[in-house]
Amino acid sequence: MRRYLPKPPTTRALVLGAGTVAILFAWEGYKGFTLWDEGFLWYGVQRVALGEVPIRDFQAYDPGRYYWSAFFMLLTGMHGLMALRWTLVVVQAAASAAALSLVANANQKRSDTVTLFFAALVLGAWMLPRYKVIDIWLSIALVLVLNLLVRRPSRACHFVVGITVGVAACFGRNHGVYGVVASLCALGYLAINCQDWRSWRLGAVALLFGIVLGYLPVLLMLAFVRGFAPAFIDSVKLLLEVKATNLPLPVPWPWRLPGASGSPGESVHQLFLGLFFVALVLFVGLSLAYVLTRRLRNQPLQPLLVACAFAALPYAHYTFSRADASHLAMGMFPMLIAVLALSLAGPMLLRWAIVGGLCVASWVANCERHPGWLYSTQVGWERIAIGNDEIWSDPYTAGDVALLHRLKKDFAPSGQSFFVAPFWPGAYALLQTRSPTWEIYAPWPKSSEFQHQEIARLEAAKPTFIVILDYALDGRDELRYRATHPLMEQYIQDHFEMLKGLSTNPAIQIFRPADASLTHDTP
């Protein structure tokens, strides 16, 4: 039985990884809320629990994350925002434990508890935003299986890699693409100085078969769920039309620090964030060069470094598709795992210094994205009710939540429809209401045909109030709603009247039907 039990370093890694996540969740799990991206996920999980289909019935990520969250919530009998966060913290604990076990097993004799503890804190600093931990877990899972493949390139291991890539694509097609790229790199690596081409070809076939089998849930949905296939194809066409996977941002290189208007704290934060962007670029380039050079020379290599190098390459695309802290976190984990594992090669004091320094740098770069830190350093946070849950929120979000509750009470007391655009999908989840339109998050310009379809849905739903957030996303006026959706904006202007005095935020525009039989007294 002893051979099947986890080795001591692995056991410590599992305990420290999951335990650190539990401590962080206790610190900040009930703090912070965003009607934007977190609301996007929460709304989708709500609708799936009610029998709707992602992408077909509402704008969504790929289906996997919604069905996972809805299934976990069904098993536990929990509902609401905190129930969703519990489903995500389980994934986060698994991700942290898996990453830390990879680090611990890279050099078992030097995997002391202090090093692993600081390594767990490094990982915890980067596991943000919390509604993206599934994506982070998938990047770690890819490193896990590639490490297994490089260490033992059997057909079974090829198949496991394929299954992992296919399943990852069910959660996000970008993860499928990244997994395929990393897998092709691994196949190319194994082809160098290959002595058994028959086994190599059979391994490649096993990998391909695994991808198909792992992606089978979505393939079955495409074949048997009515209306899903055309909606899925349309979502792919949208990516081709906009010719991008995200709205780009300039890379915050460390030599582009904020000017005199930036506070010292913000300058330090941006400096460390920029240094990590530089570190990622250097790691991808140097690790790939090192791995390929040693392979060509038939010199021994640490399999984990090979896996991290090949995973970091495609995930760097996600990081630089929108170069901010949230997207940097996605591409960081292959590099973090490699650096933490390599640090174990040094003597105790040196590895404590390396891992401790990386821990400090990681938290300086990310502390302002942690709700627990913001709650501790900012004033005015309020305890608010989100359904049956109570959380602490910054005053701005608390005010937005209160406004939505007041609008529902005044204008939709019997569950009438309402419409919010373009950036608050969480409003529907908060008020447990179905969106009258398919699109719930609208940063991209849309075609006239699409807007006419959405207008028809609005007319059928007869919303009793409308909220338009007149924000210039990323400071770009061309991304305001009136610029990206001019036909819908004109329809609202023609058929609804703006109400004044309901919000102190000038960017929040509130409308009522122009022919409403009821009137509302504004202050």
C-alpha cells in the first residue's frame, strides 16, 4: 500500500496549497463584487441552472464552466453569489495544490516546508481575478500533463494529454488552441533525436484521439442540442470579424511609469507589474532556446522545465492580447512553476531568498487587485445584501446595487423586464431576471443585422426601465455604447425618455418608456 500513498513532499504540497487558498478565502471571500465580469459568469450559471444553453440562449463563454458550477451547486444545495464562489474556490484549491506538488516533486530532497509555504503564497497572489480561476487551473493542468508526457512518452500519456486539451476546450476554445500548440511543441521535442518513429506516430494518434474524446461533450451538443450549432458557428464568426480575441491595451513596461499624477504607491505597483511582463517575455524566449538546444545536443533536461516552456509560449498570447494584470496572471503560472522549481536547486538560504523575494514582488504587483487588501486599506466599505448572502463592498458598487434594487422596486415590482447595457450583466443575476436580449456584455461594435435582431427582442420584452452606462471603455470614445450600437441607441432615444436625478453618476443614464402610464417623481 505504501507505494500508492503520496510522498512526503507531495503531501506537504497538497496541504499547503489547499490550506493557503482556504486562508485567503477566509480573508477575502466575502469581500468585493463586480457587476461586470463576475456578473457575466454568475448570470450564465443562473440561466444554465434554469435549463438554458450557453451561447445559444445567452452570450457566454464556452459551456464547460457553467455546467461545472451549476452541477456543483446542485450537489451542495447552495445558491447565490457565494455558492458560485465556493465552486470556484474548490477549483482554486485544486490548482494551487497541483502546482505546488509539481514544484515539490521537482527536487524532493530540497522541498522544505518554508520554501513550499512561500511558494504557495506566490501562487495565491496571482490567482486573480477569482472568476477566472478555472482558466488558471487549465493552464496548470496543461503543465501537469505535459510534464507527465515528457517524463514518460507512452501512448497512455499522449492520450491523457489529448483528453486534457479536449476537456480544456470545453471550458474555453482558447484553452483548446493553446493546448494544441503546446502539444505540437511537445511532439516536435520528442521527434528530435527520435529512435522509434512508430511509437512516435502512435503517440500522436493517441493524442489526437484523446482531444476528440475530451471535446466530446461539446461535439454532442453541436449534434443534438437544437440551435446550438448555428449559435456556436456565429460566435466563431464574431472572432473572425473583429480580428482579435480581446480589446488590446498597451503593455505596461516598467519604463512607462505613471507621470506626476500617479501616486508613489501606484508607481511601485506599475513598476513591479511591468517587470513581470519583462520576465515573462524573457522566460518564454530563454526557456525555449535552452530546451531545444539541450535536446538537439541530446543532453538531459528537467521534464518540468520542458513542460513549462511549451505551455508558457501559447499562454503568452492571452497575456498580451490585453496587457493588464488580470491577463498577465493567465500566462504567469507556467513561468512561476518553473522558477519556483528551479529555486530548489540552491542551498536553503538562497532558495528562501529567491522564493521570498518572488513572494514580495508578486504581492506588491497584485495587492491592489485583492478584495481583502482593498477592504483593509480603503474607507467607506459597506455590508450589503446580494440575494441571501451578505458581503462587504466598496461604496461605488454598493451604490450601484442599491440603485438597481430601487429601480426594480419602482418600475418592475412584479418581475417585469428591464434592460441594462453595455457592461452590467450582473444586474440580471442580482435581480434574478432574464435578460431581454441575447447580448449581455457589449464592448464590441455590432452589425446592423445583429442590432435589428436585438431591437426585436427588446420590443417583444417591453422593458419597464433601461440603464445605459455611458462609459468610454479604456478611455476610447469609439467604444461607447452609442458608437458600438448606434441603432439600438437610436431606438432607445426614440421610444424611451431619460429620467433625471435618479443617480449621482452622470455616466448612468436611466430611461422609461415614453408612453408609460405611470410616472415617477424625481428629486
